[in-house]
Amino acid sequence: MKRYVIGLLWLMCNTVSAEEVLAFANDAQRELYYQLAAELRCPQCQNQNIADSNAIVAVDMRQKTYQLVQQGQSRQQILQYMINRYGDFVHYQPPLNRVTIWLWLAPLLLLLGLLAVGLYRRRNEAAQTPDNLAGTPDELEQLIEKYRSKKP
Amino acid sequence: MRKLFFYAPLALFLLLALFLLSGLFSDPRERASATLNKSLPAFALADLMQPQHIWTAEQLKGETFLLNVWGTWCPTCNAELGYLTELRQQGVKIVGLYYELPRDPAFDAPFNLQTLQQDVSQKLAQHGDPYQFNILDLQRSLSLDLGVSGAPETFIIDAQGIIRLHHIGDINSQVWRSKLAPSYQQWSQP
Amino acid sequence: MIVEAGQLALTFAFALAVLLAILPLYGSFVANKPMLLLAKPLAFGQFFFCLLAMLALIYAFRTNDFSVINVAQNSSSTLPWYYQITASFGSHEGSMLLWVLMLAGWTALVAQFSKALPLQLHGRILGILGLINVGFVAFSLIMSNPFERSLPFFPVEGRDLNPLLQDFGMILHPPTLYMGYVGFAVAFAFAIAALMGGRFDSVWARWVRPWALAAWLFLTLGIMLGSWWAYNELGWGGWWFWDPVENASFMPWLAGTALIHSLAVTEKRGTFKSWTVLLALAAFALSLVGAFLVRSGVLVSVHSFATDPGRGLYLLVFLLLVVGGSLLLYGIRMNAVRSQARYQLFSREMMLWGNNIFLLTACLIVFLGTLFPLFHKELGLGTISIGEPFFNQMFYYLTIPFALLLGLAPWVRWKQQQLLPLIKPFSLIAIASLMLALGVMASMQSVQANLGLLGLLLGAWVGISALAEVMLRLRQFGSVSAGISKLNASHYGMTLAHIGFAVLVVGVAMTKTYTVERDVRMQEGDSTSVAGYEFTLTDVYDLNGPNYGGQAAELDVSKDGGYVTHLHAEKRFYRIQRTIMTESAVHARLSRDLYVSLGEELPGNAWALRIQVKPFVRWIWLGGVLMSLGALLALADKRYRRKSSVAKQEVANA
């Protein structure tokens, strides 16, 4: 309680505005910095981005990123700067090449393939089979009862 | 055709198992170096023991050598000093790149070159001194340019100043024989 | 002594699992009734001994028996008692025992609650579950024994539990998550038994549905608890990182979600049979693959267990036998099965097929995103990383059509739906969603075309459509009040789960768009303004906890001059493990969280603080909880609990 009162006193008579640990010229630069810090991977850690890691190399990379952002370099330039040193590994977005293209192609093909299967099956089944199924819940209950009492 | 369709999940699973098997026997933390086959980046850094001397990339050309990133704060680095000293005695040129830790103003004393020099001399006297000389990378700027993620790491750099090998982790006789020696011999041929 | 008894109990459990795997299965093929009847007592016995083993392990942790390696490495005498209990499943060995216990528990539940099944099917299902548990108990006994002692030399103090795990979320998260993972083993066993017998139809689907729903319920809760734990404990305000360990739980969840939808089609319409069986196999197979990924060390992850290639090899062989074997059986038996149903293009069947397409595609994306770096490297192409940017991009494009479909699907009838009658209600729903979304944006004074607006639109579309649909169904009973008690519990469950999804989508989109984050340097008395909230640091002082020290910061928060709350953030230093942990201060409201974590000390008697205002972040977990509640409601549906009078007389003699 005492602590709280002292706090309030501080608040009333001595309010000083705190500055940001890292100062930015504008919001765009701040956003770029935080975005990059979240997308760059710490090369030494288990699986952390440089924003969340306190490994020395992560601290250095954060500092470098901050410097480059302040110099007004673009997102692409800064990413390239890091990739030139630490490889594609350092960016959480994989590079596009003839192998990694499957990261995007395979899901797309699966999506279209399953869609095609669904349409094809529907047409085939509709043509082949008579509709003799349990249409209502009651009919299904009867079916279940029949199954249970049947000796296999 | 319709029959084969139902075996597709099995086939895909077996393919996956094959990758998982090969994955079991490789180190997931190993990563390719991006600085390989590139020139040693330009730098101008002071010698650790004679700080008035400034080393540049140009001065390191002419002979294949090992660039060993280390620090007295790193136990693995201290442990490999002995074996590296043996290599020096066999005629391998080794240059140290001293990787200094950042200092926390709240807890640590400010950087003092003399204290560091004493510390280094003492460690080298104790474990052996493999280095022709040491370059002090106080801000770890050359280390960042080299893609160093920690210590110890070792580079093999040929006579033209091209990086030919990037090894992460310590060097012992087994690692030297299997990984570093072949590359060192290949690139030190005139 | 107790520890040895635990070891013995686990050995007995192994013996019973072997018997359970052999006798009823054999009995089912030679039509031996006594053998089939043995399945139930064997399943109960197995569970009993697994429970004894777990209790013995907890006892070892509670009595600080540091001669047991597992205890010495994961606990300490200064650890609070509740964390000593959770430490018993905090390590690889202990969590494996928990896994085994959960599997035995599900087996016992199946033995108890599936009395209505034909005896032959009953015996087969339990036998298959026993077979799976043979593999896991053997793994626990041989490769990762939780009871191993380090006699004659043992430490006087343990190494303490990883501080990350010393959190309330960690008490609940692992058991819930494992209940989910392992729960899919039941659906798996049903699928295998059906493949053996060659019969699956609406009846089979009716029997599997509650089990799949129950497993899905636990997995959903487990994942949500894990996310909530990460948010509170990791100190950076993230709730999902696309780490391999998270993905390992997300893949079976996606397959399981597809399964519970596909089961609906198989039950109601007798079609999608081979697909449903494949999903039942896939959900559990992905659980197993996940367990392999986490425990073998093939992937680098923030929170994987300490690994050893021997264990990885064992699990891979086990995976090959279980998954490979079942998929082989699937290939052999499945081409005999013909689905039979007739439905039009615009029908509930096709809508649910659409649901499955999107969920499976999502599952493939997570799968590739997790494993592609491994493929890439093993093919000699170098190391790459796949993380948030990739997944966010893919899920962005996937969620839009998925949510649109989800708003539409519950209205569409089985077999055939005329388009015309739906045009009017959907126009109204679309208009209502637009107004609601814009209204929310206007109240936040930020009307702009961004991710937040998209999330609100999709959320409103799904939510309003789900509510309107349930009202329509109620009215079909004559009047709404008359319908309330007549409508199936599972229908309410579906509606609630869909609303949960809508809430989740809104939460994710709004948090992503409107989170404001500032790293500030503060001295005592300093204040800073973030997103309209005024944060004042009133005090920083030293902490003295049972097994940690560190600092605590007190902050007052006000808005527009009015007092909002008081925040208490800690930065703990755990003495034994020598690690620093951030205990963030969180002030939670439905519309926003205030999130403060205390960083490092800066020169000049100041501190770095990370202050975040995160709108709608609660909605993410609220959505998950609603989905789980939906599953719970659906489980309460009375058609799953119907007792059959004839069941008792049944004798299987195939």
C-alpha cells in the first residue's frame, strides 16, 4: 500500500515521458524494424527469431537491422544483406526455386485434384447406384438395430 | 488403375519414411554457409596484442590459412587451443579472430584492452598458442560479415583470400582429418 | 521401493498389453468367445497397472528421490509441490509414461462404453489398441525408462524443472493434448477393425463419431492451452509461432476436423467411405508422426525433448509398422468398397467435401512447411527456414474461401438444394455482416480496408449465418420455443463450434492488424503512452521466490485520466537452472489485452519494458473454447448413448 501511495505521488508531481529504447524517424521505419526482427531467424538458437532471442549473434543482428533501417534501406536490401551473410536459412520465408516451388504448387494441386475427384465421383455414383439408403434418422435407427441383431 | 489409387497413401508414406530415416542420421543444426567461395570481406581491425597495427583483408593474402574465431570466455575454444597448437607445429598457419562479448552496462566493467590482453596471454600460456597473431573484433563486425553465429568457428582461406571452408564447432583430430585437412591440402597447393 | 513397484507395474502393463493384442484378435478370427470376452478385463488391467506406474513416478517426484535419474534431472526439493507433480510428465521419459497411461485409459473407456458393439468388433478394436500400446509400453521400458536409478551415486539436489514449464498452463496442457493425440487411436482402431471385417457403413460411422469427437475436443483444448501458455510465459506476446512442435499438434487437428465432418456424411448418407477411413487412419498417423518429430531430433524446435537417435530409430520402425501396415491394409481392402449415394452438385455432401478439401490442403501446407526444410537439406540443396511469413500467407488465402463456404454449408440440404430459396437469406446475412463489421471498425475509429476488416467480415458471415440457420431449424418445429428442446444436441454443438471458428478468425485478424508494441526505457516515475493507455512505472524491486530471484516492476495504467489497472511484471532468475524467465503482466478484457514484460536493466537506473496493447487477442482462445464446447454438446447427443437390448446376447462367430 505504501509503495502504491509513493507511486501515486510520483505520478502526480514527477511525470516524465519515457523514450523508446530504439528511436525511429517515422512509423514506417518502426514497423519495418519490428517486421524484420520477427522474420529473421537467429542462426544460433533452436528455432527463434532475432526479436525473441538474446543470443549474442541475435543481438548483433538486431543492431545491424536497426542501423540499416535508420540508413533508410529497403526491406529487400536488408533481407539480402542478412542472406548474403547467413544464407537463406536466416529468413523465415523460403526462397523461390525449382524445388521450393512445390511448397506452393503441391497444395494447389491437392486442392484442385480433390475438387476434381469430388466432381468425378459424384457423376459416377449418381449414374450407377440406386438410392436405397436411410433417408431419415428413423430409418438409420432401424438399420442399426438390424445390424446389431444380425449374426455375422 | 482404381486399385493403384488406394495404394497412393502407402507410397507417399514410405517416401516420407525414407526422408525421416536419412534425417535421423544428419545433424539438424548443421547449415550451409553463405560466405563460401567468396572473398574475405573488407575490414580494418586492430591487432589484439599490438593495437597500433591495423589488419586488412589485403594483408592476409598470399598464403592459405585458418581463421579461427574464438574468445577466452568460451570453454570449447579453450579446449581446442591444444590441438590447434599441434597443427601450428605441423606448419599450418592459423590466425585468431578474437570474438569479444558485448558488455552489459548494468553488470560488467567497461572494456579494457589491457585486461583482455592479460587474460588472452594467460590462456594461451596455459593451453598453447596456435596463433600467428590475433585480430580483435571488438564490435563483431567482421564476424557478422563472415556469417559467424558464435564461437568457435573456423574458416579456411586460400592464398587469393577466398573463403574455402566454414566449420561451425570445435576442431579435434577426427574433425581435422575428415573435414578440414582435405580442404586445407587442396587449397594450399601452389 | 515404490519406484521398483512402479517399474514392476509397467512391466505387468506390458504383459497385459501383449495378451490384449493377441487373444481377442486371434479369438475374433477363430470365433472363440471366451478369448473375445477377455478383451475387457485385459483392457481394465492394463489401465490399472499403467495408473500404478504413473502414481509411483509421482511419488518419486513428491519424495524428492534423486536416485531416480528422471527426478534428479527434472525436479528439485525447492520446487512447489504442484510443479513436482507436473514435473513427472515434464521430461521425455515421464511424458511417454503419460502417453501410455492415456492410451490405456482410452482403451478402458472403449471397453466400458462400447458394450453395444458386436462382440467380434469390440474384441478387435480393443486388440488393436492393445497392439499399439505394446509398442509404446515397450518403448517406455526399453528406450526411455522413467524409473531408471543412478545408484550407487546420486545427487543430493535435483536440477530443477525447466522454468518454462513452471506455469499453470503446463499443469493442464500436456494431459489435455495427449488425450487428444492418443484419442485418435480409437478412431484408428475402429478403422482397422472395419478394414479387417470389410464392413463400414452408416452404422460404423455412428459408432466412431463420438470417439473422434471426444479426441478432437481434447486436442482443440490442448492446443489452445499450449497457445495460452506460450502467450503468458514466453514474454513476447506471441500466441503461435509455427514451430515444428506446434505444427505437430496442428496437423492431426486439421485431419481430425476433416474426419468429424466426413463421418457426418458417412453416417447420414453412407458415402465417402474410403475417404473417411483414410482420414481416421491419417489423424492418428499424423499424431504418431508428430510424436516422432518431437522426440527424434530430426527437426530443430524451441521446445523439443532432449533427443537420441536410438529413440528416433525405434519410433520410426514403429511408425513404419503401424502406419505402413495400416495403409497397406487400406490399399488391399479398400478397392472392394463401393460407396452408394446420389447427390447433386449443390448439396450438403459437396459442401462437406469442400470442407475436407480445404482442411486437407491446410494440413498439407503445415506438413510441407514443417518438413520441407528437411527434404531440402537431405536432397543436398542447402538449408532453408520456413516460418511465419510463409504460413501466414498460405493461411490467408485458404481461410477466405473456407470461411465463405462455412457460412453457406449448414443451410444446404443433403442430396439436393435449390439455389433460389437461399438467395434471400444469404443476401440478408451478407448485408448484416457488412454492417456489423463496419460498425465495429467505426467504433474503433479505424474504418479502412485491411486484414482486420476482412477478419470481421468473415467472422460475421460465419457467425450470423450459423445463428440464423439454427433459428430457421427451430422455427421448423413450429415455434422457436417449441424447437429448443427438440433440436438435436449435436446441431447446437455444430452451431457453437462454427461460431467458435468465427470468433477465432476475428481474434486472429484483429490482433494481427491492431497490436501496438513499444519497447521503452523507463525509470521509476516515468510514464509512456501506448495506444491511448498511459503506463506509469511506479516501482521496481528485488524478488525472492522459492527457487528463483529477480526483479518485479509495478505499473499503473490509466486512460483519459481514469485509472484502469495496476500491473505487476516479473523477470525471474531461476537459481538452479540459471535461466532468466519473463513473467508478463497481463490485463485481459474481451476487447483488448494490456501486456507488459520487464526487460533488461539499462544504464542510468532505468529498465527496458516491452509494452503491448493487443485488441481482441482473447477471442483467439475464446474461439477455441467455444469449438471445444461445441464438441462437448455434440457428444451429449442422445443418439450416441442409446442402449441396445439385443447387444448383450450377441455372439460373434465369423
